[in-house]
Amino acid sequence: MSSSTQRSFHDRLSVSLIDHVARVHLERPDRHNAMDPPMIDALLEVQRWLGERVGLRAVVLTGEGESFCSGLDVASVVASPERVAWLLTPDASGVNPAQRLALGWRDLGAPVVAALHGHVFGAGLQMALGADLRIVHPEATLALPEIEWGLMSDMAVSVTAAALRQDVIQDLMLTGRHLAGDEAMVLGLASRLDEDPREAALELAVSMARRSPKAVAAARRLWREAPRLDERGRLAMEAELQRNLLAGREQREATRARLDGRPPRFD
């Protein structure tokens, strides 16, 4: 991976890749970064592109302007029945493109941090739930308003929100109510609150990128796969992942760096 790379996708988002950290920036501020067909295509394409980047260690999701993402641009999407059908058609793995918008971040080989401010509605919130962590502005507004359109949230929310309180998710899905960032923190939708979530998310991503990539990957795998196991299986998985890290090259370098009082080098 080069030390610095920049790309634009469909005039809807940009990606900067610097020192193993990718910043994915939604760029449709005049519509609060609402997802129209070009942005949907851009998001799916950038997921594929990042998945091919060797050495990627962390990703930050941010939005230009007053909001992170105000949800689906319904008028532009439903204008094409073929487009709607495509969004709901699963691939060979059983995941449709709408669901991939959220699951694609979870499936990257690096932790993803979403920086949420302004409007975080519908598809925007569901995409953010696919991130590992969410840094939220205290005055951000979060909602799942699909019920107001006679629909329900369907972007893999049953997967990405499985570890959250089901009564909280059902409250949002069944009422469409809006909640502020501070309430989102109390209810477990936010990982942290910050007055500058974009800068805080970038700092967090840079911090994680300095850790052992293998240890980070092991921790992410544990929390993704262990919940499906019984207690014995969870404990066995923890032990196996730890055995694979012990005395490895990265673990030895982390230990030496700690003792030497210097940053570790994992390149």
C-alpha cells in the first residue's frame, strides 16, 4: 500500500488512504448525503476497492456538510422499478445490495469507525450499524423512519444490531421516533460522544492502525463469531486465537517496542 492515495467514486464520495487508514467521505451535502443510485453504486464499489487494498488497518466513515447521511433518496431510487428489484435481489451468499451497504463494512478486514453528526436517518443509521464503532455528536439525530413509509428497516439490521438491545431497535423501527446523540449513548447505539466526531473517529482509527494487525483481526473475529457459540465454544475460540498470537512476529515486536519505549513497527 502506498503511503498516500486519493480517489473519487461517482462524484458522490471520496477516499483518502494514508498510512494504512482509509477515510471514506460522503459528498452530497446539498441533500444531507442522502443515498441516490450513484451514491449507492459508489458505496458498494468503494467497499470492493478497500477489500482489495493490502495493508488496510482502519476505516473512517464521514459525511460532508451538516449531516452524516439522511437516509435513502426515496424519489430517485423508486423512479426505477428495476433498481428497486436489484436492491432486493440476493447474491450467491444470500446478501442483497441493500444489505451489503451495511454488511460490506463489517466484512472488511479492518475495523471501521463511523463519525455521526446531524441527520443519521434510515439507510444512514443502518449503514453506521455495520461499523465496529460509532462516534456520535451529542446533538446528532438518529432514527429508523421507514415505518412512516409503510416499510421496515431491512439493510441487515437483524444482523448488525443483533448485539444491541432488541427493545431499543424495535422502539425505533416501530415508531420511527428520533433520538439525540446523548440518548443514543445511553441506549447503546453510540460507542462514544464527541463534539467533533470526525476528528475523534480519525484519531481512534489512527490509534488502532498502530496496533498489531493480527491482534486486531483476532479481536474482531472473536466478537463476530463467538456470539453464535455456546460457552465452551467461546472459551475455546478465545484460547485458540490467543495461541495463534503468542510468540508470533507481531507479538514479539509489540513486546520489544513496549519495553524499548518506542512505537511498534508492523510494516
